Amino acid sequence: MAVVRASHKNAKISATKVRPFADLIRGMSVSQGLDALKYLPNRGARVIEQVLHSARANAEDRGLRNVDRLQISEARVDGGPMLKRIQPRARGMAFVIRRRSAHVHVAIEAPELQ
């Protein structure tokens, strides 16, 4: 049972914006996951979709058959590094602007036959 992984590190989007789409596709087949993400208008869905396409291409490259039937075993979004900026505010104060990034990981594998 081969597990094929793909990841996108330092994606310029907050992890909280991408996590709901990772939860949506976890456990689906690759074709179902791509169909579910295709019609969503969110930018987070595009990020997950790109990583899922990459994992599918990695599986094809390794010679796995019926790539669209493989199951999404892991869809995980972790927080990445933050760029911190200072914004001046009233009365000499300063607010920290955190430009967040995310690490997106997707793993697909063949379902176990019983």
C-alpha cells in the first residue's frame, strides 16, 4: 500500500482560511475531492486543489493505476512563518500586523481491500 504525498509550503494565505476545505475532502476519493473543490469560489479551495493535483501527478509518476480511485488519507494545513509588520496608531502606539502563511499537506493511498 503506497502512500503518495504532496505539499505546498509557505502558501501566502492564512491556515484558517484553508482548513475547512481540507476537512471537506479528507476521506474522499481523488476524483470526488477534485469535483468538490472545483465549484467552490474561495481562494483556499484553489490552494488545496493545486496540491491535490500535484499528489495525483506524483501517483501517476510512480506508476500507480486508477489514480482517480485513490483515497485522500491525509489533508492537513499547518501554520507557516509569519511576516511581522508595524503599523503606527494614534498617541504613539504601534500595532503588529501579522502576514500569515500556511503549509498544506495532502496524502493519497490505495484503499485496503478486504
